[in-house]
Amino acid sequence: MSTSVAYLVSIGVSPRDIGPMVTQYPYFLGMRVGTVIKPLVDYLVSLGLPKKIFARMLEKRAYILGYDCKETVKPNVDCLISFGIRTEAIASIIAQYLQILGLPLKAKLSSQQYFFNLKLKTDPDGFACVIEKMPQIASLDQNVLMKRIEFLLGDQRFEERLQGDYIESESLGPSFCMGGKLELPGNDIVSDEEDESDDDEYFTDILFLCSKFLFITLMN
């Protein structure tokens, strides 16, 4: 057994999942534990992400081990904080959307923040709140997201809401269940039945949930 495999098993990765992980991302077999894998694990745990939960996430997305802690992960965490994300919310964001650690995040968040301010009249604090609750928004196509929101509100009603001319009558408002893969730490964040091939369907679901989340935000 290689030292990298032994270390991953020691932090909670199931031995039966090592084979699929090797198939998905074989490069981790040659990674140094002391200088590559362990610093990444230790840093994420220091942010509040439980080691066991991170192990479950690695079983499904082993390629995360290829994210350079110093050059990519830490700068992205600093970037989130610079956009107003609360430090205590970082672990939740990572648990919801682990891939955010490897994105060209500054460019994406700058673009999305401008879009939210211009089109949805969302201030920086409101944008930070949106990212904390739905970090997948950082990667969503703006045109597609806008079409979904317009569809939910109706074009005329949508424009009235953005202009502040529409007054909502008292109602309980829409409701929906944000379950499954978006559950936060303390719940089953990563389903045992989840498969990497489900990513396209997953992001379709994410787009729908993000649209409904923004719909509720605009209506309140």
C-alpha cells in the first residue's frame, strides 16, 4: 500500500473506495503525503470542515487532491473572505460546493457580483449572503440564470420588482426543500449512491434551486 493510500484511509476514506478513486484520479498515488496531501487536509480542517466529511467528499471527487493548497486553495478562501463571506461560513460553502476551491474565483465572483448589482439590485452584503447559501451561483451562466428568474416572476412583474414598483400582497410565499447534495455539515452531505457521472444532472438541479432561491430573495 502506498503512503498516500495509507494516509487517506487513516483520515476516513473507505478502503473499498480507493479503487474507484484510482480510476478517477490515479495521480494521487504518487503524491507526497507530507508536502502535498496532508497540508491540504490540515488546512481545510482548520477552516472547520470535519475530516470525516472531507474524506467522504474525496471518495467521490478524488481530483480535489490535485488542487494546490498554497497556490489555489488558500487564495480562493482569502478571495471569498474579501467578498464579504463570513469566516465561519467557509466550511459550509466548501461542503456544499467543493469545486469552488479550484475555480478562477476572483474573476468569477467579480463578474457575478456586478451582474447581481446591475440586474438584481443586490448590494455587496446581499451578494455575500447569496454565495454563502448557494455557492454554486459562482459558476452559473448569467444569461441562463436570468431567464429562469424571469420565467418564475413573469417579465412585467420581474421589471416592476426590480424597479420597486410592485407590492406583493401578503401570502405565505413559495416554499421548496433544499435537500440532497446541498445539505450542510452535520447531515449527509455526500450521498453514498452519488456517482461522478451525475454531475450534469446535478448542475441542472442546482440551476433550478438557485433560480428559486433568488426568486424568494427578490419577493421578500
